[in-house]
Amino acid sequence: MASDLNYVPPQPRRKSETYWSGLSLSVTTATPLNLVTALKAITPTSGTSLTNNPFFNLTTDKLAVYNENLSATIKISFVGAFTGGATNRGLINTYTLTQSDVLVANRPVTNPNDYFTFIEIIAVDQNGFAATDGVTTTLQAVGGNYVISSVKLVIEQ
């Protein structure tokens, strides 16, 4: 008979889903845009504003994860358009931890839709860097400036 002495109950799932539309948020090729800084003052179309969301530290403008040995998954989708008819175009989404994760998505000129989705998994250790310092996330355009018209942000841990 198996013993229940080593049973560890599952952690509660925490999820935040926020959507912004009607935006005109510019992402340039010159300077990375801190996404928390850019979105924290904008009222979302649906979901929880960043000011009431435990996944964000608005003092440091970073993503905040729960201090548990439990990975966090982030999905962020952008709808927008590049200015100036850039032929080589893309977005760089960087998550800065002890070592940065750099996600790059490119769009060929033959694709008329400038939609991007990034998925990042952050391995969280209790009292580790992500849990104690937070995670900076930035966005930078490649090949021309990008104007975001909507953002969907989902975080779960």
C-alpha cells in the first residue's frame, strides 16, 4: 500500500489575461520599449489593468512572478503595422533575467499582416532571481518602426 506521507498537493493555478485595443503605440528600431512601462497607464479593453495585477511590479516596471518553485508562462500577441513599407521586418522580444532570452519573429514582405505572438517560459525557483528581482520585458522593431494597435497578454503560473 502506498503511503500518503510524501504527498504534495498541487499548487493553485494563477492566470491573468488582459487585452488592449485601439492603441497607437510606437515601437522603434532605435530603442527597446519596456512593455510594462508602455502598458501600465493604458486602460485595457478587457481583463485586469496592470495596476491591479499581481504579475506586475509597477515601481520597477517588471514582470513579477510568485515566489514558488513553479514555472511561469507568458504569451503576448501584437497586431500592428510597420511604417514605411519595410521589406525586412520583425520584432525582438527580450526577457531579461540573469541571462536574457531573446525571441525574434520576422515577417517577409509577401506577408501583408504584421501579427506577432511570443511565448516565453520562465523557470522560477523559490527565492531565485525571477522571484526576487522580477523580469524586464522589452520590444524592439527591426526593419522599420512598428505601430501596435492591439495587445493580448496572458500570464499563468
